[in-house]
Amino acid sequence: MTTDLHALHQEVGQSIWLDNLSRTLIHDDILKQYINEDGVSGVTSNPSIFQKAIHSSPYYRDDLRQSAESAERLYEQLVLQDLRMACDLLQPAHQASAGDDGWVSWEESPRLAKDEAATVAEAHRLRGLVQRDNLLIKVPATSQGIAALRTLIGEGVSVNVTLMFGLDHVRKVFAAYQQGLAHWIKQGGDPRKVKAVASLFLSRVDTLVDQQLEKIGTTEALALRGRAAVALAKVAYSIYQETFHGEGFAEQTKAGGRPQYLLWASTSTKNPAYSDLLYVEPLMGPETINTLPDETLNKLRDHGQIANRIMEGMDAARTTMNQLESLGIHMDQIAAQLQEEGLAAFAKSFEEMLSEVGKAMAG
């Protein structure tokens, strides 16, 4: 008996987004099925996802022969169609939630990750290309990206902050969002038209922390394997509660401002020794989003247990974080390393994809 995933939003208050986008998903009505049957209410994408889509889906072949001034512009033409169609499919969810849900994310070029001004300019350009009110522009949580977030929110541009791996990232991103939203409101902007989410990546945290725990090799260290990422997410949620349901955000709430929801990203389990829903079931909670690749979505439907668990084990989560620090595993250093590795991985996928598109143009 399969799990009715609509219950996750209806009973718990968490949204399911799909961490995938391709023309196959759209043309074969797979995304439509996810929306109708599973309550999927958003889509996230990144250069790695589009690289795989363009490489493997037959629906791009004819369009790859189009003329364009560069491989990057042809790539944009290809994914622009996908993004618009996904936005249109999710527009009913967007309207039904008064703009709180039904979003599609498009990540900026990794080449701009450490250029604040270029990140801001590119966000406006991409939004102008798509021309849909349920598009989120993805910017990384680099120091330059966080500064760009503040500016973009202050200009009424909705943003998905990506490549967050630690609590320092969480705090800085939340602060920048609040500052940007306060500016937007002060300038007379309607806060209900601005949305931001904060994407905290999880499985990669456990992969790196586990490696360090195994090097330490003590009984105490080995007992902490597979626990760091969920503990990190739970403590991040407590920071979310303090930030957006405390006095510091009360005035913006009164004006109609939305909290910046945490989005659990990188949620497919990498270690087969762990639960295949390790980054899903323990992190079900209100005012959160979990973005799932197709395989994890299918597993959740097959044997997931829906319940509000985000606050369960909060003290244990804080203890785990303290234990890791006491062992010399500094989570802010872990976060910085993973962000650099994530930027490099996306840049590699982006350049490989442009190379492949360029060859198709030439051929």
C-alpha cells in the first residue's frame, strides 16, 4: 500500500518539490503526474540536472541544431522552454497558496558565484527571460551571493539561496533576507510578492563528517556516523523558529512578509547502510520544503511514514553538534569546504554541458 503524499502538506505543513527538471518529465506528463497524484508543488534545478537532461533526453535533439550566438545562449534557449512549461504547470499551486508555493528554481551560471554585481544583474535578466511570477532565481550562499540576496529581495526579486551547508550560512542568509525585505517594504513594495527559501544541503555533510569520524576511529566517534546532517537540519530549524516567529520579524510579519522557509536539499541517501529516507522522515515539519530526486520521491511514496517529527530529538541534535566539535570536527569548516566543492562540481557540470551543446551546434 503506497503512502498518500498529499498528507505531508495537509497534515504536517511541509511542501514536496521535485529536484529534477527535463523535457522528458514535461512532455511525457511525468511532472504533471507528480503534481496531481503526489502533491508535488515546486521544482528545483541546477547545472548538473540540466547537463543530464540535455545529454539523455531525446526531446532536445532538434533544438540543439538551432543557431545561437554562443553555446551558453543556446543552453538558455533550451532550458527556458522547460522552465516556462514547469512554471505553467505549477501556476495553480502558486495561485492556490497565494504565492507561498508553486515555485520553479533556475540557478545562475556558476561563473558568477563570487561576483555580487553580476549576480544581481543576472537575476533580473533571467527573470525577464522567463516572464513568470513563480520563478525563483538560485544564488549561492557565498559572501557575494548573500550580499546579492539582500539587494535582490530589496528590489522585489524572489530568490532560492543554494549551497548552504552550515549554521553560519543559515544565520547570515536569514539576516540578509530580513534586511532586504525591510528595505523592500520601506520603499513601498508589497512583501506578499516576494518569496525566498534557504536550501540546506544534507547528505554531503554526512559523507564528509563520516570520513573524519572514521579517521578518528574511537567508539565515541564511530557512534556519531550518519547523525551530523539531520542534527544540523534540526538545529537550523530552531534558528528558523527563533528568527521568523520571534519579535525580530514581528513587524515584517504584520506587513505581510513571508518567513524564509528552510529547504532540505541533497536528500538522497548516499550510504546504503543508512535509511533511504534518512533526510526525509526525521525532517518532516511545518513551514519547510523537501526537494526530492525522482528515486527518493518514489521511495517516500512506497514506504514513507508521514508525521511531524522536526522538533523530535532537538536536544539530542544539539548534543550531537557539540560532540562533533569536541572531537575536533568543526562544522563551519565542514560547511566552507563543502560549499567550495559544490561550486566546483556545478561549474564542472556547467562547462561540460556547454561543451556538449557547442559540439551539437557545430555538428
